[in-house]
Amino acid sequence: MALWRLRKQRTAQREASGIRAATYSRWDGTQSGFDPDAADIFAELRDDLLEHGDPLYALRRLLNDGFEIDGERIKGIREMLRELRERRKERLENHNLDGMYDDIAKELREVIEMERKSLDDMAETSQTANPADDAPNSPATSQDDDSPGSDFHTLAEKQMQLDMLPPDLAGQLRQLENYEFTSPQAQQRFYELLNELRQQLMENFVQQITEQTQNLSPEDMSRIKDMLAELNQMLEQRAQGEEPDFNAFMDRFGDFFPENPQNLDELLEILARRMAAMQAMLNSMTPEQRAQMSQLAQQLMEDLDFNWQMNQLAQNLQQLFPNAGWEAGYNFGGADPLNFPDAMQLMQELGDIDQLENLLSNANHPGALADVDIERAKELLGEDAARNLRQLSELAKKLEEEGLIENQDGHYEMTPKAIRRLGQHALADLFSKLTKDRIGGHELREIGQGHERDFFTKPYEWGDPFTLDIQRTVRNAIRRTGGGVPVNLSIDDFEIEQSENLVRSSTVLLLDLSLSMPMRGNFLPAKKVAIALQTLITSKFPRDYLGIVGFSDIAREFPAHQLPTVSWEYVHGTNMQHALMLARQMLSTQSGFKQVIMVTDGEPTAHITDQGHPYFSYPPTRETVHKTLAEVMRCTREDILINVFMLDATDYLAHFVEQITKLNGGRAFFTTPGNLGDYVLVDFVEQKRKLLSNRRAA
């Protein structure tokens, strides 16, 4: 990827070299180009973070799918890959390699026709001079000493030589080099074509190592050979453990490399890419086209030292960069023939498409996109896609700068700030759907003038009971005035004590993690409810206890801070018995009102055997049902209320939960993913209100 980084550095240097012009206009809602901030990005990640708890997974989804902010679409990698593949397909379907030498072959045919016309004119002149000799195929010779070749060949023999020219370009050139032209104009044009083709071939081969290929002089070719020899020598030095003098090499030959590589590795990667493009073109040719190319090269490129150095460099680069695309080949099927320069340019474009496609396909985190050459991506995909690539590459960086994720040994983890924000969003989303007449404005704390002290304070507001906290009030005044006596108090310094109608409840949330939950689309809503409930309790009822148990084939307790990372499990089994057992054990050490909230979409299909092993069976066995109901009875005897929230309830599940409510006295709720949060939060809040009312009545 060094080449992409190199191009990116050059772009940055160009931008830094001068003042960038900027124009301003009034915002009318149609302009584009605004970058998403951390809040926008986090909002797009929320559901994936809630469902999987893995920032890297969520970022990958965002990278692949893209997203939309304020009406502006930011393309994802999947969409860009589709555009790249369409661009490659369009190139291959529109072009072919048949025309690499068509122009020269056409001109060569004109040279041959020019020579034939000269022969015909000479034959006609000879017949006019010798009327008795009117046989059409009789040898006609001219006694004019100025006629080229008249001393050696008859006109008929020359016509036969032209008729016997081989069909391939290389064979025609080889035989015409030994042919004695009768037409000076045809002879001159032939040697011009020969030099033109030799120059074109040389430029195309030299183009593999440098972009400076226009009007190569003999001095240029001599320097290129010297450069090749020194390159191969540097590779030999490195193979022997020595460090070549790269700076000295660039001092002598740096003008051949406008990319301005900073070290030998970058230079070699540039050369590998160019030579791989040439090889890809050869691989894309038909066997006949490759044979013609080889014959032309052998015939016209007479510099054996240049050929040897080129072959030696190609072998070295293939060993150093085996994945540079040496085996690449393309199936052209279009009608538009390409000449050699256009074919080489297209091969480099196809190679860039392959490289960008490979980079995007393997980008498993936003930072991997930093290697993309934005300028080249703009040429291949357009300005919008290039800007989107830059925006995608900065996703993780912006979240880190905002303190929402952190990199732990190469793995992203959510920070406490992100976890709090997830809970706040989940709670706000659920409350926003509730009707105000059910729980009012959702201010759940009952503030009063008596009952038990809260040990929390707040700034005094007009109308508050004047239960002044002297210590905090004086501290506020000293902080405001800087100290000294007497202490001058202001109304803004007043801080009052809060008291609360304190009723403690202890809750264990049982969250179904079995495979059926994500398969039916139930897990994400259930996870949102769990996080919203945790946020509600920690923010509104900080003295309440909340325990969390996830269950599938077995049940496990999760600390509250691990809830964001809890995800469903790729296992079958709904072990309600084990989940209720753990909940009962957890609540045995708690005080106050005790309850279990169970969210599930399946009937009990697993239990823990007497030997302590999980047992799964579908349909449920009688033993599983009996063991689960026995655990319900234990909870009932310990005054633990069980409320069950059923998602996509089957008749069997509804019947089973009905048995739980009869044994326990709790309630059952038939819910959907869309209204689960309404039921859970409203029930929890109303239960708190009922406890407060009972407390007041007592």
C-alpha cells in the first residue's frame, strides 16, 4: 500500500504549497460536503452497539452500508465496490487489444500498395517500350540503369515477393527490411515506420520504469540503462544484507520518478506496479497477439543489455512483490480497438481499480482507509465517493476524540461515557413513545419536606422548601468571593437539602439470549429495554438494586456495566429454570420489594439436571416444565414477584406463563418488539408509585 500512501503525501504537499481558494454562499439546503460529527456517527451506530456491544462490528457495518446525515448520503464500501466493478466491466466491454498496431499495420499496407503501384507503372512502361512482348506474366525488365533493382530482379519476381509476405506484422517487417524497393517514396515511408515502431516499442517498455518516455534521445536511453543496472545492483546489495545508497541514486535519476519516492521500498513498489501492468496486458492478449509482440520486440529492440537489465529487474520485483498482480489478465470483448499507448494507460487504470477494490474489500476498520490515494479514488469513482472515503476513514478517530470508544490493544471498546449515552438514548426513545396520560411527564422522584433524608442537594429556586444546607451554602459563597470574613451570602449561594419518599425495590431482569430472539427480530428491542431499565434505575432510583441474568441453554449473571456488550448466543434452548434459580439467589441478599422481570419469546426447553448439567429438548419435556414450575414456587415462597413479558407468544408459551401467574401472583404481558418497552417501563414505574402510595398510607 506504499504507493497509495505516497500519492496521498504528494496531494497533501501540493495543497500545502499554496493558498487554497474558498468561496462562500448563503446556505439554501442544497449544498453538500458537511462532515458528520461524533454525535451523528454514534447515532448511526446505536442499534448495532445495543445488539452486539462491539464497536468494531458496528463500525464495519457502517463502513459497508454507508449512512445518511441531514439528507446527504455517505456511500459505503459495498456501494463503492459495485461502482468500481461496473467501471471495470464498462472498460472491458467497450475495448479490445486488436488495434495496438493497427495504425502502423494500415500504414504498412499503404507502403506495400505504393510499391505495387510503382511496379505496375514500371511494367506498363516496359510493355510500351516492347510492344511485341504482350504476355501478361512475362518478365519485364527495364534497361534504365536508374531503375532500382533492375539489375537483380525482374518486376514479376518483386510482385511475387510482395504476394508472399506473411500475414503478421513482425514477419512483414522482417522481409521488407531485406526487400529492394523500386519506389523511393515507399522505401522512405517504410523506414520511417520502422523507426516509429521501434521508438514506440522502446517507449512502451521504458514506460514500465519511468513516466519520462516522450522523445527519448540516445543520451536518455543510455541513462535509463545505467539506472536499470544500478537498480539491479541495489537489489543485489540488499539481498546480501547491505543497505544501498538510495539518496545517491535519486540524486542521479530522480527526474525519472515524479512520484518522489522517499525510500527504496516505495520506489520498488512503483516499478512493480508499472511492470505488473505490462504483464497484465500480455496476459490479456490472445496467443497470436503475444507471439507478435514477442517477435516485434526481438526484431526491433536490438539492445541486448537493455533487454537483459529489464528482465533481471522484472524477476527481482516479482520475487519482492508476488501479490502485485503479475498473474492478472482481463477478457476484453468490446468493439473499440486500442493502440499500444492507450492499452498501457488502460492497463494501469485497471490495475488501480484492482488495487482499490482489494484495499476496500479488506478494510475491516476505518483506519485501513487511510492508505487510499484520495486523488486517484476521485479519478476512478468521482469527487463524492472520494470525499466519502475520507469521511469513512475518520469515523473511529472522531469517536475516540469524543471519548466514546477507546483502542485497547487493537480492539475498540466502549467507554463509560458511551455506555451512559446508549442508556440515555434508549430510555429517551422508549419514553418518547409513551402517552403522557400514563405516567405524566415521567418525573418519577417524589420530592417532599419530610420522610427520609436523601443526602442530595440542589441550588435553591423560588418556591422550594427552605431546608438550607449550611455547609454547602457557605462553601459556595467562599468559592465565589475568594474567602475572607465576614462571609457575604448571596441568593445564588443557597443550596437546599432534598428529601425523598424512599421505597427500595430489588429487581432481576431475565433476558432471553437464545437463537430464536435474533431470528425473529426480538433481541434488539429486548436489549434496548434492558439498557433503558438500567438507566432508569441508576438515574431515578439509585438506591434500587438491578441484577441482570442472560439465559439460553444455561443462565449467567452479568454485572450491570457489562450489559452493553451482552449479545445473543448461537445456541438452542430456553432455560427459564436456571434463570429463575440465579435470580432467586441474587435477591436473597437484597432488601425491599423483590421482583423478577423476564423477557422471552419461547417456552421452556432446557433445565439443569440433578447432576448440574444442562439438558435441552424440543418440544419441552415434562421434567423441564416441572423443574421450571418448582423454581417458580420457590420464588413465590420467598416473596419474589415474577412478571413475564412475552414476545411472539405461542399458545403453548401463553398457557405455560398462565400457570406461572397463578402460582406466583405476578402478571403476564403479551407484547411485540414495538411496544415491549412501553409495557416494561410503565409497569416498573407504576409498581414504584404503588409502593410509594402504600408507604404513605402506612
